[in-house]
Amino acid sequence: MRLQCLVAVLCLGVGVNAGKYSREVNEPKPSGSDGQTVEFRIAKLNQVWEKAKRMQLSPVRQSELHSDLKLQEKDELQWKKMKVEGLDENGEKEAQLRRNFNVILAKYGMDGKRDTRPLESNSLKDHDTKEGDMFDDPRLDKLWNKAKSSGKFSNEELLSLKREFQHHKDKIHEYNILMDTVSRTEEIHKNVISPLEGDAKEHVLHQKHTELKHKMRDLNQGFERLRKLSHEGFTEDSEFREPRVIELWEAAKRANLSNDELDSLKEELRHFETKVEKHSHYQEQLELSHQKLRHVEALGDKEHIKRNQEKYNTLAEKTREMGYKMKKHMQDLSNKISREGLEHNEL
């Protein structure tokens, strides 16, 4: 039944997805100073995108980068309006945007540093990973191998569990990136001469340490959930399947919300989960389309190549749009949970 619902949603297509998450992606693309069409309205984001295309990232990873840059563009344009209205006097939002941009660069191996952490997180390539050493973390690998051999999980449940482990691995990666950014900022902070500049950097450092503490808390809670899930298995009353949705739901339950607010949020999260599943489906189709295109190119039939290239380009564009809408929706839900939880704590 679930599969039928998902297929029905997919058949509607991306074009009918109107509303607040469609407006930005449907706007005509901006033009650069030379009159040529560019992908983003901010020069540094176009530079990153052009560099990424030369790096030959996998189709799914390139699509993920595009969504992240689109979200960064939205936040930076909003901040520019805030700055004009004098709403970021202490530079807190500006520092956060700079931090987010640096995280994007590091996440996709574009910060000029040699990164020994694996950058690819495409689930379709898991079969290339050495068995027993899948998640690059001894605790995760040990827990995964124990769960896999326990006999408690069906094949479908193992796939769901694997997605949760992969999500946790990605969060560890993000934590390491942020920790590295903090270390570099502290190194710069040591060389500051101006007291005023020093105060500003002290504020930024305090922000980053606070964010590190929150991310470490989330990592510990996430690992504890994986440990419990691996030992006890999935329960019949599990609310959600997708790791990102589960993470939001767990955060909501900790946010001291009323039962009515939780029920309302649960319904919104169900809609969001459908959006996540739809995006995952398109990512899989994009990877398969890319493989087919490479195969056709090897055969050398120009007409066949042209048709497959057009199909691939259309699918890539749809996948990017859906990725942006999904990440924007997730950002809104996360902010909503934080805001409502804060309001309850102040009452």
C-alpha cells in the first residue's frame, strides 16, 4: 500500500508541485555581468558550481551540492535584506552564513585541504565498500555487523537500518568539518591585534563551540538510538522510516510541545517523509540514467546519445529542484521545532 501511494505521488510529476517551495526554483536563471546565463545570483556560489562541474562529482553528489548552494543563496539574499534594515548588528547571522559556506566547501572536498574522509555517500555504491568496514567508524561497523547477523531484521528492515547508519555517518562527517573550522578560527584568533576585532571573533568562537556541543549531543543521542534499534529491532508502532524525519520527530518530542502541537507536527512530518522518499527515488533514477548514458556513449550512436543526454539533463534538473525543496522544508521544520520549544521553555 505504501509503495502504491509513493508511485501515485511520483506520477504527479514535479511540475505540479506549486507553493512556497516552488517559487524560487521556477524563477528565470540570473545573468552575469557579460550577459551570459549563470546558475546563481551570487558570484562565489557560481565559482563553486563551475569548479564542481570540472571535478566530475557523481551525478547524485553534484545534485546534492546544487541544492546546498541554492539554500545558501536563499539565506545570503535574506541576510542582505536584514543588513540593509540593520537587523544583524552583532554580525551573528553573517558569521553563521560564512560557517555554512565553509562547511559546504569542506563537505564536497573544495576547501583546498586533503580530506581523508570518504566524500561519496551514494547508497548505490555501497557494494564497492569493503564488507565489515562500511561506515568508517569502529563503533558503527561493530554495531552494524552485529545487527546484520542477529536475524532480527527482514531485508526491508535492514535497508531502513542501513539508511539510519549512513545518516549517522554523515553527521559524524559534518561534526568533524565543523570541529576543523573551529580549530582554524581559534588559530586566527590568536593572531588578532585589534581589541575590537578580538571581541567580534570571541563572539563567533563562542557560537561555534555552542554549535559543536549541540552536534555532539545529537551524535550521542543518535548513536544511542542506533544501539537500541540494533538490539531490540523495529517496533510495530514506529512513526517514521526516514532517518532525517526520525531525527526531527525525536527533537520535537524533546521540545516540550503540547499533544496537539505534536499531532499537528506529526502530520506535517508524514508529508515531509513522502517528499524525502520521492527525492531518494529520483536520485536512484538519476544514477541509473547516468550509467545508461555512459553505456550509450561507448557505443557511439550520436542520435541515441543525444536522446539519452536530454533525458539525463531533464532528470538532473528535476532532482536538483526536489533536493532544494526538501532541504528548504527540512530547514523550516527544524526552525519551527526549535522556535516552539523555546517558546514553551520561556512560559
